[in-house]
Amino acid sequence: RAGIVLAQASIAAALNVQGDPANAGVVAEARAMFGAPLPREPNTTTRSAASTILWLGPRSWLVLQGSASTPAARTSADAPSAPSGFDAQRDALMAQGGALFDVTASRVAFTLRGPHAAAVLAAQCPLDFDPRAFEPSRCAQSLLGHVNVLVCRHSHAQAFTVLVARS
């Protein structure tokens, strides 16, 4: 009735990629690992069938295994653990001059969707959630109330994933 749905989202795996985007080896290795290029434009995302890559900074990206709109499911009984093949991925990226960190347990996530989702977020967040300013497939780090968050707008303009650092 309120035009809003709030739901907990599970993250199967989250990885932080660090590297120089001018280093062709890092860029190629990351693309081969995750099936999508590292986004080069600030506050954008790229996707493959299994991963969503969020731009965090000029040399830093967050890779969510599964899609940003529906992060790959993990039951609450499952403890976060290093993704399968993590050591080999880390070593391959390091060999190219980059770095890879497993940050799966570092954040909690929830989704907010519905015709009033942007208005609910805007009530406590300084970002402009108008679809012309914060387009689908965009992400940004900001505050929600007094808490640091990473907000990602889904390809469906009325849905968001909000990632919050655990504390």
C-alpha cells in the first residue's frame, strides 16, 4: 500500500579490486576473471552474468558476485567464506600488478524498490535520486542518516541496493 518494499539482500561474495586502470595487464586479467570490464567512469557499474562491478575510486572497484539487483543468494546459515578459486584469482591479479581482497563479510545489503523508493532514500541522503541525475546502473558512496553507504540504482529505475559497512 505504501508503494515501497524493503528487503534484506544476501551477498554471496564481494571482492575489492585495486590497480592502475592504465595497466593493461590488470584490466585484462580483471575482465577475464569477472566477465565484464572495470568501469572507468566515476560512479558507474558494469555487469556480466555472474558479477556486478562498482566503481569506488580511480584505482578501486567492488565486485559483487551475482547481480547488483539480486546479489547471489546465500542462506543465513551459510557463513561468508572466500569465493571458490579466490587464491588463484588473487595471485593472477597480483602477477599483473594489481591486488584482490575478499571483503564478503564487510557489508550488509538491503534493497528498496517501488514508486516511492527514491523519495524514501532522498529523505535521509543528500544524493539527487532523480533518474536524470542518478541514472540506472549508477552507484555512489554517501550518507544515509549518519551512516556511510554505497547506493546502487538498478537497471529498473525504481529499485536500489544499499550496502552498509558492518560495525
